[in-house]
Amino acid sequence: MNRKKFIQQSSLVLGGLLMSDILAALPLASSKKKQKVAIVGTGHRAVGMWGKLVKEEYGKEVIEFVGLCDTNPGRLKYALEHIVISCPIFSDFKQMMQTTKPDLLIVTVPDGIHHTFIIEGMEMGAHILVEKPMTIDEEKSESIIQAEKRTGKTVTVTFNYRYSPHRLKMYEMLRNGDIGELTSVDFHWYLNTSHGADYFRRWHRLRKNSGTLLVHKSSHHFDLLNWWIGSDPEQVFAYGSLEFYGKNGPYRAENCRSCNHTKDCKFFFDITKDKYLTALYVNNEQHDGYLRDGCVFKEDVDIFDKMAVQIKYKNNVQVSYSLTAYSPYEGYRISFNGTKGKIDAWIKEKQPWQEEPFDVIEYTPNFGERQIIKIPNHEPGHGGGDVRLRKQVFQPGEDTYHQSAGSRDGALAILIGIAARNSIDTNKPINIQDLTSLPLAKNRVL
């Protein structure tokens, strides 16, 4: 069904559609019995965030792991040991689903194949928890939306940034009208030469796997904007290029361990000094050839390392966004501009908590004195976002601040990045509505 026909035939009013997404499916909310959980893809995010920590927090009374699936038998074995569980392991996904019949499937495979396991997982009876981004292009996004409607199962996207106290405080201030009517946002994110470079070592360096950082990384940021602004994105124009990593580098090798320039290259990464990464990846390379310490200057890198995006929302809020992947420090600057004042924040991440045990928000009314608001920051896991997200997934309560993200949230976050990527490729503005069957709202029910 094409987009126009879908909208015409939809019997749902827009407000109801939006509310259904906001209240989406916390799949474990409706039952008091211990829920069966399976994971497909046993990389770092799976065995840590959604494996070991979930088992420690909810493994006694709330959930039980019934299966792990991966094409790499070595990582499967290590995942069992690291999570400390004894469930069956599978190389065949359909066999795992048919054998274990999980209530919840956690999808943590590379982004480019998320859609395959999301759709098949729902068709085989499971609700889905998927790492961001939901998928990497508009066709895959649409196929997920339609599969969710067809199967009656639900997709939850793990936007942990919504749950950190600092970002929640800005949400509250915007909802309370502290700066009047929001008119524009300036949002600039900086990835440093450690974290940023790491995306160019791994599978993310290829567009077919990650959709570029505009999708893989920026979907986090675009989701925050959608949540903060309370409207849907309408049009996008962007610039982007690869000017630092990839073919631009002075040295080149297959990976760091095989390189002849380890003494000269500032990006040399000795993965063998990290026991965890060595056990998970290096010791299992013989099974699939995946190199976790790939060269950041490989010729095949085809994603951008600098990006600038203009976004217009349905409520006429304008956003200027940028992402730089080779900054000397990690963090972001954001400014919300309103008819009665401004909200500003400058966050430098990756700093010792004891040096700065709080994040700062500056509130400046048009007529009045500036106020400094200090938000405690002493929690690990994305400023405390990870632990709060897991709690809402596995022991859901009232979603007062609409932090739970369903497939609609997941789609609109990636569609900004997809539109930006398409805009860079074509040098034209891209309308979001041309990429999705989802009707767009001027004001979401928040």
C-alpha cells in the first residue's frame, strides 16, 4: 500500500495514533510471570548492557534468558560465561525462536540487518527490544512499521538518552514554558579522537552496515530533539563529507596489530591491553574474520566524519545540528531559543565524576537574571540513563515523561538522518513525509 492510500484508509485519528506510540508496549508490563528473553547478536552491547546487567538486576524474579544466537560460536561461548547463564545457544535464528518461544527478543546485531530479525521475531510471536537505530533506510523502516501492525507485536527502541536526569530537566523546563514558545535549537555534538575514531575501526565505517553516523549515532540526538520539541520533523537539508579518516590518513593497514606504523600513528589502538575486548573479539576472529581493531584509515571507509544538518519541524521550530567525529574532547553544546528566554547547556563527557559531580543548565529569561541549575551527575551508564531504561523495560511503571520509545519514535529519529544522508547525496532538501507512511503531527501528545 502506498503512503497516500495508507493515510486515506487509516481509521485512526492522529491523536490516537500518537498516543498509542507513546504508550507503546512495554512488552513485559502485562504479565506477572517470569518472562522468557532471547538475544540475537552477542557483541559488546548484548553481553554487557542487555546481558550481564539485566541478569544481575532482573534475573531472579522478572526474566529468564532462554536463548542466545550468533554466527560466531566463540562469542556465543564467551557470552554465556560473561553473563553467567546456562541457556541454549544457536547459530540458526529461526531454530532458536521455534525452540525457545521467547516473550521478548533483544536485537543487537549490526544496524543494517536489524529489520530482518525485528520482522521475523514479531512474525514468530515475540515482542522486540532493539538497539538504536531501529534500522538504516526508509524502506526497512516502513517494513518494520507494517510488520508491527500486521503481527500485533511491539517494537521498543532503546533511546537511553531520554532517561538521564540532565536531559529530563531540560524536557521539564520546555514543557513548563520557562522560555515561552520554543522557536529554534542549536545543537552541536563532538565525538573525540578515541570514541569518534572507534566508529571508523569497526563495521560502522561502511554505509551498508550503519547507514552512516547520521543514522547510527545521530538518531540518538534526533530522538532527543523530537522528544524535547514535541513536534514531528518536516524537512531536512544537510552537508557532509569524509575529510579526516579513511583515505585521508597518512598511514594504512588492515588493523592495528598488523600495522608497521604503530610508533608513529596517533590512532594506534592496542586491543590486547583490554582483557574484555580480547576475550570477546580477538580470541574469536578465526570464526568470522571480524577485526575489532581495524585501521581508521582504511580505503573502504564510506561514511562522513563531519556533518551539518538543518531541520524544520511541523510546528515551525528550526534546528541547526552538527556532528564532528574527530574533536579533542567529547560532549555537546545545546541552546533552546524561545520567545521569553533561553536554555543553554555545555556538557563535556568522559570526565571524572569527582571533578564535576554535576551537569549545568543555564536559564536566561529575556528580562531578568541568569540562573544556574546544577543536576547531579554521579551515575555510570550515560548519566544514569541506562539503569532507568532497563527498569522501564523490565519493571515498567507510569511513563510520566513519555520516555518509552516505540517504532514511531524509532522511525522519526532515523528518518531525519536518512533524509540528511539523502540530502547530502542529492544536494536537495528532503521532505520527511516522502519517506514514510506515518502521518506527521504539528503537536504530539506529550
